[in-house]
Amino acid sequence: MRASTAIGISSSAPAYSLAVALGLLTAYVGTAAPLVLALSAVPVVLVALCFRELNRTEPDCGTTFPWTEKAFGLGVGRMVGWTTVMACVLVMSNLAQVASVYTYVLLGLDSAAGSRLAQAGLGAVFIIAMAVLAYRGIRIAAWTQAILLTVEVVALLWFAINAFREAGTLSLPTNTGEGKWATGVLVAVFLYWGWDSSFSVNEETRNPRRTPAIAALIANGFLIVLYAVVAWSALVYAGVGALADIADDDFFSVLSNDLLGTAGGKLLIGAVLVSALASTQTTILPTARTMLSMARRDAFPGQFARISTRFHTPSVSTLVFAATSVLIYVTLVLTSDAVLADAVAAVSILVSLYYLATAIAVPVYFTGQLKGRVLQRVVVPLLAAASFAAVLVLAVADVGTGALVVVGVTMVVGALIMYSMKPPAEGEGRV
């Protein structure tokens, strides 16, 4: 239980997520950011309950892919699986860039921190190193996550305490920023994303039908409190204007030295670095298992279903995902001026899409099996689906063109690849 919970929280990468997304959220909704973070958790928790209901019946490491595949057919399942994988590929670029920049800043190598080539090189090394740890097994990964998570949570709470003390007040001024509420919720979804990693390791837990759901709900509850407190403290200390001005950057790197001094600032930067590395590893874990699950059901080439005989982890899926992540990261960091902002928005849309698909899948999956569980299998899923559908429709108009282009290309390429694959012959290759 503790390992699954640690993986769920670490996958959300609290310090990293706040560093790259709180400025954006503040620019959109101003001092309502803590409230938006709390309210945005409601549809996320509803989706977690959808995952719980499906996992109770079919604990599969591919999570949303096999569930939507059974509900809507192989074609839709393939696209949902592709969306999940590509969201993880894109966020790897974001994680690797943050990890590389913060490492250089921590070491006082400011020129390297501003060099795209240096960022590309070190970020690629980090992705490969975390892939090796993920490949070596879930136990090593779980212990690594527990240690790294403790470091970043302590550092975040220290920041919040010092911010409140320096500000000398708990009161927030009235400033709603740009008033883009739907886009703000979309950013908040990015902050919470990661708890579903608890379900991705379900086949490696002692109670695969029960443990992942409890771990995911605990992770969400913990994140709600942590995010609201840190966002509140940052707003009280810096104000809306200062945070909004650095929306395309990460606010810890800008504010930490003034608030905590040089040594304290370095500690907080180290915490964000740790958070990004931890999330890099926990992004590889579930994505490799999604690819393995897709291969078992003929939605990916069969080689992706191979398991390491020594470490009992997905071998080809882990290595291919790591290599793809390195390639896309290096390409983006060498060509894009807004990797952080575009990646956050694009990933938020992709995540919302596969959450929406999973919620809609529940009543379809359980057709004819609703007696006594109408709340869990109809009411909760429809509320979750309506929430994410509304957010997506309202937010698309406010999201930047760069993010929409990324999402569009991702879905078109996915459709071409997924639908070009031959369907399995009748009675062959299915689980």
C-alpha cells in the first residue's frame, strides 16, 4: 500500500508540477488559484472512482486501454492507449528539461543552464538513467520514490512556512487574473495527473483489485492539501503580478533565493530536481506497462509484450519508450522556445481526453451489470465525463496555438499508426 501510494504521489511530481504550472494557473485565475486547485480535484477524484470500479473487475496494467477496448472495440481502445502513451512522451520532455536546467543552476553553471545543447545532453542522460532504474524492477523503483518524495515534500512545506512568515498575513488580495477559469482547471488537471500510476502497477501488488484504488485516493487527498497550501503561500508572498510574469518559467527558480537565501534556494531547487527525476521514473513505469498491455491485445507489435527474465519487468516497452522520449525531447528542446508552457497545455488536453474516455466507458463496460451499483457505474462516471467534456470545450478557445498543434499532430499520427495495423484474426492473439 505504501509503495503504491508513493508511486501515485511521485508520479504527480508535486514540486516539479507546482514549479512549472503555478505561474500559468495564477495568470489565468489570479488569487483564486488555491480554490481552483481544490475544486479541480473533484472531477479527478470522480475519475479515480471510475478507475476503481473498472479495476475491481479487470486489474490490467494497461488500465484505461483494455477497459475502453472492451467497452468500445479495438479501434477506440488503440486510440485511447495511444493518447495515454503520447501524454507521457510529451511530459518526459518537460521533466527532462526541468531536471537538466535545475542541475546546472544547482551547480552554478548558469551558462549551461541557458544552453539548449547542454539541456538536451543532460536531459537525455537523466531519461536513460531513470529508464535503467525502472527496468530493474518495481521494488527498487518504489524505494527510490519513497526517499525522493520525502525530500520534495519537506522542501515544499519549508517554502510555504517561510512564505507565510515573510508575508506576515494569510489574506489574499482580490485579483482574478485573466479570468480564464476553464483553462485554469485544465492546468490543475496537469498538476494532479499521475495518481493513476498506482493502477498501472496493479499486477505487481499483493491485492491488485483493492490496493491501487486506495493508494490513488490517498494520493489525491494528500495532493489537494499540499497544492492548496503551497499555492496560497506563494500568492500571499509574491502576489499575482509576480507569479503571472513568470508564467512561462518556473517560479521556484525565480523566488526561492529571495525568500530562503542562497542555501535555502539551492535546497528548494534540489527538491524540484528530485521531483522531476522521480516523476521521470514513475512516468516510464506505467507507460511501459500500457504498451505491454496493448501488445498482449494486438494493439501494438508483439515484441512490446516481452518481459525481462531477470527483472520481471517490460523490457522492449521500457527501452523503446525511453529511446522515443530522448528523441522527442532533444528535438523539442533544440527547436522550441516554449517547451514548458506548450507541453503543459498539450499534456493537459491529452490527459483530459483519456480520462473522459475512461469515464464514458464505465456504464458501457458494465451494460447489464448495473443492479445495486448504479451510483458507481452510472452516476459517478457521467458526472466525471460531463466535467471533463465541459472543461475541454471551454478551454480549447483559450489554449495557445502551439499546444493545439501538438495535440492535433499527436492524434493524427496516432490514428494513422493505430488504424494501419491489421486487426487480429478471429480467435487469435487475444487475451
